[in-house]
Amino acid sequence: MRYCSLGSGSRGNATLVADGDQALLIDCGFSRKNVLQRVLESECPVEQLQGVLVTHEHSDHAKGVQSLCEALDIPFYCSHGTARKMQWQSHELWRCITAEEAITVAGIQVMPVVVPHDALEPLQFVLRSRADRVLGVLSDLGSLTPHVLSHYRQCHGLQVEANHDPFMLQNGPYPPSLRARVAGQYGHLSNQQCAELIRASLWSGLQSVSAGHISEKNNDEQLVRQMLAQVLSCQPEEVQLLSQDEVSPWQQLN
């Protein structure tokens, strides 16, 4: 199994996961034209895409889903709450998924995990390949519950949110209500919480770690690198960060 980020941030999110000659997309927060260009840049044939997993209804994760799936005639998978907010309940390509009930997409076993975020019924995903390699994709949640931590242990690859530095957020340009939302139990993970998740998930089989959804206004990449380098026992420049404007290199899980 291999994976790459097609973009990660407030302007759009999408992650491509492939196993053999089949692939799936997690979220599509870009326009159809934009995401197809990013898939092309990743050198993954578009015809390998078998479906799109949708974490929640916020536009930076869901705005391009329907258009892309209609163009490619592939299904999209999300909770009933997300479908209701997006008015997808009667769409022929929608497939309803439920937390803790695994499904198979593109030959990959997908476990939906409920997370605390200010959306109607948000889910994140842990994916298991046919070769028994496990990828945990985790973004858009405000707190690390025991339930979340239990699902993201013993992953071979982790793609985790490091949204904000608390000091920068509290002294930044956001109004008080938005600062409270981001820092709240249903907001976004801070650098420290990202590090806590990775620390709790360290084991001998962990091969690849990347951090994304990094705020342009309330975070600094060097802060993220320093925080995660301490946890991963590496140099700051070795920490893998995801950009919202660039397709990341593929990460292979062997």
C-alpha cells in the first residue's frame, strides 16, 4: 500500500491511497478540475480510482466530491449525517457508512472512526491493505479521546493533523469566537496534541509519519518540525510536512 497527500490545509484536502492497481481518495476539498490535475501530478492513473471516502461536510474536505464522482462514475462513502448536511441522501452514488463497521473499497479494508469535531457526524479512517499494512489518516478533531488513540495504535503509516500552535492562535488575527472554536474539544489538534498522538502510536512497525492541515496564520512549520522531531528522535528537517499547494511524494508501506 502507498499513499500521498494531494493537498492539506484550509483551502483544500485530499489524500490518495493505492493498493496494487486500485486506488481510493480520502476527501476532495478541491474543484474537480483541480483534484484531477493533482491526481495527474501524482502519476496515479485516474481510471484506478474506485471511490471517495468523505470525512465530513466542511467545504475544504467535501466541496468537490459530488462533481468528481459523477464525472468518473464512482461511489462516495460518508456517514448519514454528512450526507444530510450535503443533501446527498438520494444521490445514486452515495454509500452510507457507520463508525466501527468496516467496508472494503479498492481492495482496502476501511475502518471508519468517530472523532470529536464540530460537524454533524464526522469520521476519520484507518485503512488496512491486502498485505496487512495499516495506514491511519487523522485530521479535523479537537481532542484525543481514548477511543481515537486505541484505533491509531500499531499503524505502519500515520498522516496526522498539526493545525496550530496554541500561543500563536491566542495572539493571532482570529476573533475570540473562532479562536475558541479551533482550540476547543471539537476543533483542531495543536502541535502538542499531534505529538501526543504520535508518541502514543510509536512502535517498531511504524514506517512513515507526516503532519498536515497546518494553519497559515496560527502555526509555523519550524515549530511543527521541532515538536515532532523530539518525538521521532530525528532532525527537524527530516519531519515530513504536508502542503495545501503541493502533491506530496508517495509513501510506501512495506
